[in-house]
Amino acid sequence: MTTDRPVALVTGASSGIGKETALALVAAGFHVVGTGRDTSRVTPLEGVTLLDLDVVSDASVTAAVQEVSERFGRIDVLVNNAGVGSMGAAEETSVAQAQAVFDTNVFGVMRMVNEVLPHMRARRGGRIINISSVLGFLPQPYMAAYAASKHAIEGYTESLDHEVRDHGVRALIVEPAYTRTGFEANSAKPEIPLHVYAKQRQTVDRVMAEAVRGGDAPAIVAKAIVAAATAPKPKPRYTAGPLAGRARVLRRLAPAAVFDKQIRKMNRLAG
Ligand SMILES: NC(=O)c1ccc[n+]([C@@H]2O[C@H](COP(=O)([O-])OP(=O)(O)OC[C@H]3O[C@@H](n4cnc5c(N)ncnc54)[C@H](OP(=O)(O)O)[C@@H]3O)[C@@H](O)[C@H]2O)c1
């Protein structure tokens, strides 16, 4: 089947930001394919075609993209939203744990991009929207592996954008701040808990849990993603919500010492 309507493929649409984004893209006029690792357990979303996809598996990525291409004949927008968190001090995080985070958050994105780009280039059009985070440009003590994965996505996406623009494709970044989803509960916990970090880790965990509880609704992020998908002249990056916007301004303009102090204060670290 081919369609005149634009087609959007959203990874991690079984919950949170991805679910809201899939629904918002339907409202914006897209055919939407939303994915999760086991969509038989997902409540159907109106107007969204659900498809199984595990972004850590080459075979799963290839099969899913092929199925979308065969069913719809086009992929106009790819939203790389699937992601996992990882809590704990850097020293408490094994290399295997960090590799698992990168396999989803970074290599999962690369797998999707490599598979979808030939389809976009063939039609000389398309948008790749990678969900980063304010932790793609801010440090986050006790979430170093996760922050590293989102910093990686920023460098990857900006570089990719310069390559694909010549082929009618854009690669864009959306940066949410704390958002009210199951993200924190779904985050990996430290594999090697060390007594020396326990007290401060619990404090930071509490700070994060409070921030997520009081954070933005996922619909705010979905709105930024729809803007990135539909703007006639898209910006390379979109912050989602006022806190993310303020964080970016602070990162750009605040003197290093002021910024450093603010990070320690927010995380209730001494000095
Ligand atoms: N919530 C926040 O405060 C926040 C802030 C900034 C950025 N973000 C980013 O926003 C994105 C969405 O997170 P969320 O807050 O909506 O969390 P969430 O509710 O936990 O959603 C994560 C989604 O990723 C999917 N997923 C996880 N591993 C996957 C894999 N290997 N293959 C395919 N899908 C996978 C999950 O689907 P299944 O489990 O069904 O497979 C789920 O749909 C992530 O990239 C996250 O880093 C979140």
C-alpha cells in the first residue's frame, strides 16, 4: 500500500512521551506507526499502527523498517524516542550496565537511522527527530552513564544533520526536561552499590523523583516533537517546556563557576 499522507515511525510509543507523541502526530495528520518491545501488552492507541521493535536488535530494526516501508511505501518522520535511564554513581555503574544504556539510547538510534535513511534519501525528503534531554547538555551527578548517552546523541545528531541536509533530510534534536512518565521507575539501578555513595545517591534519587513528579506533562514534549516534524524551516534543536528552555540559556550564558555551583546546589551536594 502507498499513501498520500505522511508517515511517522515513533520508537517507544508504548508509554510516556512516545505514546503522547504518536497521538499528537495522528492529530497533526500523519499515518503513525508506534513501536514497543511487546505491543501485545499495549492498549491500542486510536489511529496508531502498533509494531514490535527492539532497538537493541539489528534483526528487529531491519524487519520493522522493512514492514513499514512495504505497508506504507514511505517514511517521512522517524522519532527516535525509545530510551532507558540509569541511576547510580559512576563508580557504581559497571561497564556492562553502561553498555546496555548506550545500546538502547545511542546504538539503538544509530541502527534506526542507518535503516531508515536509504528510504528517506530515495524520496529526497524526511526528518529524523532524536529525543535527547537537558542531560544532553547538562551534567547530572549519579546519572553519569545516562547523561553521557544523551551527550553522545547531541554530537551524533548535529553531525548527521550536516551530512543528510544535502539529500533533503534533516536530523533534529528535542530536549525535554523532567517529564511525568514511568522513566524513573524504568531506570536501571546501580549494579555495584558502594556504601561511600549511598547517602548522597539516595538524596539525588529523591531530588530526581520530586522533579519528575512535578515535571512537564508528556504532551508538552509531544508538542515540541510535532513542531520539529512539521515546521517548514525546522530549527536544529527544540527545548521542550519552559524549564528546558531556561536550562539551555543558563548553560550558554552563566559563568562556569556559577553554573558549577548551581548544579551542586540542585543536587544537594556540599560546597
Ligand atoms: N521522563 C523524563 O523526565 C525524560 C526527560 C528527558 C528525556 N527523556 C527521554 O524521553 C524518552 C522517552 O522516555 P519516557 O520518559 O517516555 O520513559 P518511558 O515511559 O519509560 O518510555 C520509554 C519507552 O522506550 C521504550 N523502550 C525501552 N527500551 C527499548 C528497546 N530496547 N527497544 C524499543 N523500545 C524500547 C519503552 O517501550 P517498551 O518497554 O514497551 O519496549 C517505552 O515505550 C527517552 O529517550 C528518555 O531518555 C525523558
